[in-house]
Amino acid sequence: MLAVRGVYDGKRFRVLPSEALPVVDREIPVIITFLEDLPLADYQREQEIEIAKWMRATRETMKPLGMNTKDLVEEGRERCSPSSDEKG
């Protein structure tokens, strides 16, 4: 049996730089063991809740815009569109 320590970033596994890799000249079966048991769904949910709390707190510190979203969009369109005088 051979053990190699590594890290998993959610997409791929990487061997720790200090680990010596064995020389392999054929395919070998692999068993991956996670030493820390974190239910991913629970962890992600906690992270989402923390992010939502932070976003709400940040939003509360902002001043009101003074107009609704539709008016903001229309004003943005008016600023970006060329005036009828420039079309010629």
C-alpha cells in the first residue's frame, strides 16, 4: 500500500509539493480518502447565508438611489444613445 497526501480544489487533485511520487509504469487502482468530514452541502449553505448577510448589511449602509430601476435604465439608455442632432 502506498499513501500520497494531496489537496482537492473542487475540480482536481494535486499532490503536496513535499510528497514524493512513486514511479508508476502501469495503471493502478486508487482509493481517495478525505480526512476532514465536511458535508459539502451544509458548508456551501453556511457560506451562502454568510454572503447574503454581508450583502444585506452592505446594502443597508448605501444611500437610496432616488429613482426606481426602470427610470435608471431609461436614463442610462438616453446617455448612451446618440442624439437626433448627431445622426444628421
